[in-house]
Amino acid sequence: MKTLSSAMTALMVALTMTLAACSEDQPESISQKAEQAADSVKESASAAYDESKETISEAAENTGDYMEEKGEDISDATSDMATDAGNAVEDACENVKESAGAEDTDC
């Protein structure tokens, strides 16, 4: 929203410069108005740049947080899968020993 406001300010400054150039003011006054308009455009552009930079920074931070969270989710899921697979192998081993009539069915 601020970027739009900055663009509107720049447009208004440009229109003011155009009107000033077409008026019957003295050349010094037109020159001063042009300098003021240029300064206003610089300030608006600088504000828009700063806002964009802040927005990009926030987006990068949010993306980093999201990636870290998803990485933890994947790590947890992988760990759970490994545990489940190990338990399944152990159960299968114990079933085979039991079927074979082994006294010690622990694996």
C-alpha cells in the first residue's frame, strides 16, 4: 500500500513540475519547484525501496522458518519410520523363532 502511495506522490510531483513549467513564474521559481519535486521523488523512491527491502527480508525469514519446521517434520517422520521398520523386523524374527520351536524367541 505504501508503494502505491509513493507512486501516487511521484505522479503528483511530476504533474506539479509540468504545471510549473507552463506557468508564468520566473525561471528561478520554476527551478526551485523542479528541485523540490526532484527531492520529493527521491524521498518517495527511497521510502518505497526501504519498504520493499523490509518486505523481502520478512519473506526470507518466514521462508527460513517454514523450511526449518518442515525439515524437523521430515526428520521426525523418518525416525518414526525407521523405528517402525526395526520393530517389524524384530517381530518377524521372533515369529520365525517361535514357529521353529526355539526356546529363546528374543531377537
